[in-house]
Amino acid sequence: DLRSFVNKIVVYILHVFFIFKDLKHSNLTGSTNVCVNTESWGKAITAIAGTLIVLGNFLVVVVLMRLPARRFRPLHWFIVQLAVADFFVGLIVLWIGTFSSLFLDTVSLMSGIATYGVLAAATSTSTLGVLFIAVDRHFYILRHRRYKQIMTRLRVGTAIVVACVVPATFFVVVPAFGWNCIQSCDCRLYNIDQNRRYCFGSHCSQMMTPFRGETVLGGGICLLLLLVVSVSVYVKIFVQVRFLTKTTGRQRNRRNSEMQMIKTMLIVLSGFVFTTGPLAILCVVSYFHNVRELHNTMRILVVISTINSILNPIFYFWRIPDLNSNLRIMIRDSLIFCCPSCFADDNGVLRGRKKLSSVKLKTSSNPRRQNVRQSESSLSLQFKMPDREITRSRDNN
């Protein structure tokens, strides 16, 4: 049937990548490293939440890539990093909460390391994106004259690569290559009673089996530190910009736009603090209170943490003018492409295209005229003799 066919395809793909190598024996429920799949977190809730996360963050990436800024803007790069990380969070939530329970009756312990490791790595990368945006705004507002020298393409690209590689190495690669508790676990006990301890040893985490307790503790501490540093940076920027009174004209307009951006990122950061913060605290608590009952609490907090990934794209399109206007342009172009006749007048000409073309022609011709005028004015100023020099020449004569 269709279910067994899809099951075989999934098992084969995962077996090729060596991480889920034990899934080929998924029919052997008596194996010590193959457990019954009970990781469903509510199919309807996870399906809706995961779909909204994937679609919303995919739309953010498409808008920024389809209509990029004319100049290099590190802020857009960091938003793309954050959106891609949230995109993977949505995929993992869909897989664990919905699709794995539909297509897989049993899962291996190595598959748990892969899925939960990718989820933890994506969450850490997303939190690092918030921190990078805070640092970017700090240099842009408080070190505006040296901003372009500090936030170069090389530094921004290096920071994004490090933010993706380090969490993936810590949560996925290192546990997959031996830093785990698979040898200390027995899935035969789990298959009888899911609430029973089946990984033995003080080094094993009962909340996130088969991870080691040190891995869970390190992840929780890192998340808390990133949130605290991000909050501190934004509070410092907000206080200095809010009470900066010596601004007039252009500086006041820039300050107002930056205040709007700071408020937007404070809203996003607040979402991280109230949704991801409890999960980070639970990771730290689980190291000192290592009981199996915390696993169900972790499931609930993981689902709560996905709310932040749903709201982030909404805040971006609502509060950032560039993203809002680019989204409208992309939606308009998509509608025109799907139904050209709906936007055409009686003569078959698309509405708004004539005005747009005329505006483009005017803007393209204006720089030439401005250059000519500037050259003429510079020549006139160059050959024009000041009045004082004229009077001096007359007196000498």
C-alpha cells in the first residue's frame, strides 16, 4: 500500500545518509536501539504550526532574494539567516509531530539524535541571528561613521557561516559520532512503558534521550547567554537613542526610523525570551533534576517555542517598510503574471505600467541632466573671478 511504499522510500533515503542507519530494521521492535514511535505532539496543531512557519519564513527569504537592496545591507543578510533557521524549525516540527507518526511505526535512537539535534541547532542559529541583528544596529546607530568599515561582506558572511556550523557541529555531528548514550539505552523497556526510564547512567539526559546531559546543559546555557546579551544590547541602544536630544533635521528623521526598527526587533526579541527562554531554563534544570517526566514538559515547551517562528515573518512585513513594499510589489507582479487580463484596460495595456515606464524614463534621464548642470556650474564657478580679486586687479593697474 501507499504507507509501506512511502516508509521504504524514507528509510532508504535516511539510510543513504548514514545517520538513520538503524531504520532498516524498524520492524524489529525487540531491538535495543529501535523504539516505538510515540513522538506525536498533536498532529493538527503541529501540522498548522509547521505549515505557517515554513510558508512565512520562505516568503521572507523569497522577498529579500527576489527584490534585494541596491546596496549591501547586513541587516537583510541576518534576517535571511534567521528566516532560514526558522524554516528548518518548521520542517522538523512537521516531521516529528505529523509525518513521522504517519509513516514510521518505529524509530531508531540515532534518528532521535538527528531530529532533535537539527531542531536544537536551528533554534540556536535563529537566536544567534537575533544577536547579530542587535550588534548590527549597535554599530549602525552608535558607530555610524565607521559602520561600513566594520560591517563588511567578509565579516558578515563569516559570522553567518559560524552561526550555522557551530550549532550543527555541537548538536548533530558530535552526538552522531559517539558523544551520546545509545549504548546505555534499551528500547525494549520504552516499548513497554514510555514513561519509564530506559537510558541508564548519570551521564544520560532523561529529558532528551539519547543525548548526554552535558550536551543539553551546554545548549541551555548558550541560549540563555545569547538572550541576555541580546536584551542588554537592545536596551543600551534604546536608551541612548531615546534620550538623545541634540538632533535636528536629517538626524531626527534617521533617529525616528531607527527607533521604529529598534522597537520591531524588541518585539521579536521579546517573543524569543518568552517562548524560547523557558525551554532554555528547562534544559539547565534537567541536568540537576534528571527525571523522565521532564520529557513531556519539553514537548509542550518546544511547541510553545514555535509561536515565535510563526510571528517573526508577520513582524517583519508589518514593521519594516522595505519588506512591506517589496512584498506588495511581488504580490502585484504575481497576480499580473497569473491573470494579465484582470489588470488590463480596454486597450489591453496593463494598468500602471505606462506610468511606471514614464517614471523610469524620467529617473534615467535626470542623472544625465544633473551631471550636465553640475559640470556647467562647476565650470562657471571655476572661471568666475570673485569681486575682491577684480577690485585688487583694478587698483594694481
